[in-house]
Amino acid sequence: MIKSYDLYPQTIYKTKYPFSLDNLVNEISFLKKSNNVRDNIKTDSFKNLVYTEKNILTNYPVFSQFNSFLSFFLLKNFKNKFNLIDSWVSIYKKYGYVDFHNHYPADLSGVFYLQLPPLDNRIHIHNSYDPSEFNRFKIEEGDIILFKGNQYHSTPPNFSKIKKIVIAFNLKEID
């Protein structure tokens, strides 16, 4: 099921991943320890954020069920077809955050919420005309949100010791 929310001039789409998240969270912890991923992990110590290499969804078979779900969901709910152009895992440690940004030139961007600390249940969707104005969009573990690639958004700080884990991805429309 898809829900749409009209925020400012753009629509935000939200659905729930229908399968267990435990295996994916455990696998991400394992991947962080493996040499081929560890060599490609980047850390922004100022923002207390860890993120993995690009294309994590296509490079690791553990994500095949998610990829199948996403492909089916997109075909069912959108008129156009899309290709996955990049994807990565972001792990927000205590005080981890992301400033407002967008994913242009992606046509559609998404975030899959695998693990959320208590009370850390918002993404900020910014007004394209006045980025200081934003909507605190509520999310839960298992949610997938989609928005146009040029939609500005940010993540408020994680004030918990429990890590916030998300998979972010960008899609390009197929002509």
C-alpha cells in the first residue's frame, strides 16, 4: 500500500517493507566488518555519521529481496520505469545528522528505515522556496519513503546511543 503526502510543491510517498528487518540489520553489521566493505566505509566525524560505498543494494545478494520488492512497488505505483543508479547505508551514531540537501539529478530518491532509536522518528522535508521552512515527516522502522530527487530534506541529530540505520537510494527514469 502506498500513501502520498502533499508537502509544499512536491509529493512524498510512503510504504512499509513487508518482510523482517532483522536479517538486513545483522547483515549490515557483518558487512561493516568485512574487508571489501570496510575499505569503502567513510566517516564524517563532525556529523558523527558512517556511510558505505555506493551501490550497496546491487553489490550484495542479501539485499535481493528488498530490490525485488522495490522493483515491484515502483512498477505497481508509478507510470514510469526506473533504474537504480546508486545506494548506500548511512549509520547515524549519537549526535549524527545530515544537513539539508537534495539528490539532483536523480529523478526519484528514497530512504529505507531499518533501525530507529526511540523518539528519532522524523525526517525534515524542506520547502523548496524557503528551505528554513520544513515539515517534520514521521517515519517508523520498515518505512520506505520516496520523493523527487530535487526535494530538499535533512535529518535531525540522533540523541540516542542506539544507532539509526537507513539505506538511501537514487533512481533514474527510463525513457
